[in-house]
Amino acid sequence: MNRSTERQPMAFFHIDGMVPAWELSRRYAGEGGRLATLPDIIEARLQTKFPAPPWSNYFTTTTAEYFGTGRDGKRKLIVAHGVGPMATLEGVKQAYSWEYKDKDRNRSGGRISQEEFWKIEAGEYGEVSIIDFDAYFNAPRGNRHWEDWPLGTKRFTDALNDELLAARLGPKAEEYLQRSYHDSRKWRESQDLACEGEDYTNPYVISHQGSKYPAHQQSLDWFNEQSPGMAMAYLVSTDQQMAPYYEGGQHLWTGVNLHDWNDGTRFLAIPASTERFDTVLIGPHPDEILDLHWEKLMRPVKEPMPEVGMRVLIEFGDEWFSEYPKVGARMDSSDPEFRVLSRQRIGKPVLFRTSAGGGFFYKYDIQEIVQIAPPSANAYRFTSAVERDGEDWMVRMIQFYHVELDTTHRLIRASELGQDFDTLLQLMDTPV
């Protein structure tokens, strides 16, 4: 990233889940910045076209949705864009602890207290949309899915008249659905699909999910028994534009979903200076930063090791490294550690045969390598793809080497860099 683009909105994914993704995004957004709500993503899509990042990526947002009982005793859905108890990371963690603290893994989503739900309902956190749950779920509909369930994949005319969908998408819901309608028709034309009939004149344009809500009295009783005095709480996410098959045909749409704790998370960070969303960037993965700036990420070793044992080699940019060691019959780490100063090939590639106990994953014990290695070898690399030898064995070719390593400095792992937000953001702005 260079100086001219450093204040553009940028989206961040983190392999370790929601918390580091939120923290990294928040640091990039800076003072006065924010994490995108669903209406922010809708605005970004309206200002761009596929395959721009707003359309070709999924996003987790700070739009939250709550289901509970209002002060008047009626069941209600409340949609809050960037306000409420789940507008902060601590509030999100507190709500989703209902799921991630469950050792039996029988729970999903989040919970807030009845009192918090009433505060949201009363507008104490800010403006929200409140929907009468039973009136919404029992309203007559021309395009019913199963039973009286109003959620699911929506045709254009049904989506336009959906109260909950409008609340989720925000003030530009109708404009977004109109855009999706025209995109769908153009896409069908470009794919030489039928340009007649309902799939063209009234296409499916959005997948509108929320199947975790207890719609009927029997399931509501179960909900109240499982979490008495509480209300459901979820962040809302949106899918990238896609063209799946549905009801016998292929359709172009995006999706809106309730976000579970372990779902993939990508937040869009919006700096305070952002005025438009026509340029949205995707933040680099730590692996990319490591590849570009590895020389700046070599760390001194307190006590250099004269011998490190048998190591697998990995090509990293224009350099060779030995990988971080593994213990036992596992997959290779694929993380470069020590830089190779010199490398001498020993003999020709030989066949290596190991148990297929790893299933689809290629696992082996380093001692199996040591047993077939020439006496002077201290490193190796595989020179062929994995092949199966019957049901119980896997084989591939292996080349041995004698290498000299620089053990005075070690390259940090990408996972370590991913937790060092300051270094990660600093290197994003460092020219190569």
C-alpha cells in the first residue's frame, strides 16, 4: 500500500477469526473511523460494479439483529446499524460467548439479556428498526416457500415488499434491489440463458436467511427453556455476488445472513476521511507481507545452533529456507525459518514411501526421512506430487542435500506477524 491510497476503505480477514479481524480493522480505521455496517456495504456496491471488491467478497458487518420479547409482550426483531451492545468488540464477545463457551457445542449465535433488549427497543443506543415478528412471519405472501416461512431466496417483487430485508439493507434497499434486478437480467443475456419467463422478468435477486429463529410456539417454548430471560443476538453478514443453481436454474444474486461465531470474518475498515466507496481495497494476508518484506522480519537468535537436524527446504521468493520443524507424523509446517547460505545436491532423487494414515493430508514422520538419507545429508525437498500406492501407502520422489544455514537469524512465522498489528500495518505502507 502506498501513501496515496492509505486512507481508502480496506477490508481485513484474519485466519484466527473474528477478534483479530475486528482489532486489525479498527486500528486501520483509526480515530473517528468505523467498521462498515450492512448499509455501508450496500453503498459500496452501488458505487462499483462486479468484479470490484465490494461485489466479489463477503463481509461481516456491524449491523446487528436481535430477536426477543418487547416490553409489550410481543415477539420482535430489531435491526441496529452500528449501534447497540454489539457495536463494540467487547459487546460482540459477550454476546457470542453463549456459543463459544459451550463445551458441548450445542449452541449457536449470541445472546443478550432481556434488559438489554428493552434498552435497544427503547432507542437508548440510537435509531433502530423494529419489526413485529408474528405479524411479519404470518403475513399473506404470494410467493410462499415452506410453510409460512418468509425468509429464503427472493424474487425481485417479493424482495421489494419484504419489511425485514428493507431494515437489513438500510435506506438504499430499493435502489440496491433494482440494481440487482437489472444485473440479473443482463447476466442472463450474457450467458445465453432464457430471456423470457419469470426467471428473467422477475428473477431471484437475493438470498435472505435467518433460519435460526423459532417461528412456531413449540420451538419458542424450547428457546425460552434453553435461554430464559435472554434475546437472540447476531451480527449480519453478506455474501459475494454469485450464480448458484436454484429450483432447476442458475441465478445471479447476493446473500444476507446471520453470522455465527466460527464463520469466516471479513470487516471493512472505513477511515474518518472516507467520502466515497468507489475504491475499496482488500488488506494483504500476512503471508503476502512476509513474502515482500522478509528481510525486515528476520529476528536474531539468542543462541545460534550449530546443528538443527534434518530439515525440509522451501523456496521463498528468490531464496531458499529450511522450514520450522515438526514433531511426529504431521504435515510440513510450510513456514520458512533459517535462510540457506549454501546448498549441495546429494545423489539423485529417490522414492519415499510412507503410510497413508493422514487420509487426504500428507503426513509423515521426520525419522522416516532420516532412515533413508545419505550420511552427509541434512536437508531435503520433494520433487514430485503425492501418489497412492494401494490403500495403505503414499509415495513421492525426494532429493537430499547438504546445506549450510544462517542460524543467527530466524524469520518469524506468518501467524506471529498476523498478531503483530502494528508491524503488519506499518509494512503495508512500506515500499518494496
